[in-house]
Amino acid sequence: VGCCWGGKAVYYAEHSRLTTIHGFDLPGVYEPEVSWRFAKEKGVNNCFFKTGYAEEMPYEDEEFDVILMDDVFEHVNEPEKVMRECSRVLKREGTLVAKFPSFKMAYAHHLDRAIVFPGLHYFLSMKTWVAGFNDILLQPKSQLTFEPFDQVVSTKYHRCITRNLNGLDFAAFQEIVHHSPFEPLILKLIPLGSRGGRRKILKKIYDAVFEMKYLQEFLAHFVLFIGRNGGNAFPEQIPEIRHEY
């Protein structure tokens, strides 16, 4: 789900015994022909690509054994509906693997194309950052070349965020999982990986601070969810979820 240009799907095909791998991404943004061409160049013939939305996946019921979502959940418009669709297209006992950043994490602001410092969204609102960056970009003498930021909107998870994000945090995602057909096998915050050389000391300090529960989400690298599909329907009404800071 959200295969981008298909590189990871082709990599999985090259390094696993999976029979078929299907990938899709947004129409109007993603061009499946590029992925098909790349797969052909790599000699891969078991990858298939198309366009579609995560809220309405272009596949039949119970079609797959595994769904992979890598850095996608923070972008979808309706996370609850996406979970419902994952359950629909997965076989019973099928597995959903999702990795994504909570918006409360240090690097989850997605302002990286303009500035890479962590925690920016804790100091100024996303509306202020976007307006400032776009204004600088429009200056006649600007040396910046990044793509302008889209409009700022309000979602049920955050009141002020760029339109390509939903503001989902760990607590909100836990609530969604709780009301889904999936049995959580793993649902946790994953810290930054180990680094060698001179950074070992910094990593030890980071690990010690990460043990402080109230800082874990901010310092975490991503949320990891692995769930088994139970095949049960979602409740008709999912409670209103709002987690802001």
C-alpha cells in the first residue's frame, strides 16, 4: 500500500520467495508504467502495479496473505477506513505490517524538503512554518528550490497540519487498532538504531533518555504494528478521536 515508484516491491521480489507482489499508489501522482519498466530492467516478472486509494483498495476480498505499509499511515485521509480495507483484502489470519511516524515524533513534521532540524512543529505551528517557507521561496533572489508546501488543514487528529498529513499519533493509532478486526502481535514505538564509531556514546545517552516514558514518543524513530486479521467487521461507529498537544 503506497508503493511509490515500486523500488521496494522489486527488491522484495529479488530477495524473497514471494509468489506475487502487488503495489499501488495515488492516481495523478504515481505512474505505474515507471514501476513496470524498472521491474523489467531488473528481470522481475512477479510484480504488478496500478493506481488507487488506500481507503478503496483496487483488489478483491481476501486476495492477499500479507499487506505492507511503509511510511503510509501518516498520509491517508481516513486511517480507520484504511484498516477496514486492509482487513477486507487480506485473507483470514493474514498479516498487516505497518511502519510510520507518529506526528509527535521529532522528525515527523515532514518539512524535510526545506529544513531538517527535529521538533520544529513543537516550536511554531505548521501554518507558520509553511507560510514562512513558501514566502521565502517566492522571493526573487531566493536560492531555494524545494517544492512549495500545500495548504494547511484541520483533521480529527490535529487542528493545524499540511494537507498531505493526518496528524496521527501513537495513542490515536492504538485506539484505531483497538476497534479494528486485527489482533495486535506487535504494537510499539521503535527507537533509533545502533550506530558505531564516535556516536556510541551519544547512542548510550539517547537510550537512557528514551527510557523516560514521557519522552519516548518524541524520541522514537517510528511506530511498528504487526497484526493478524480476524475478519470481523468494524463497529458501525468508531469513537471520535482527538489527540493534540
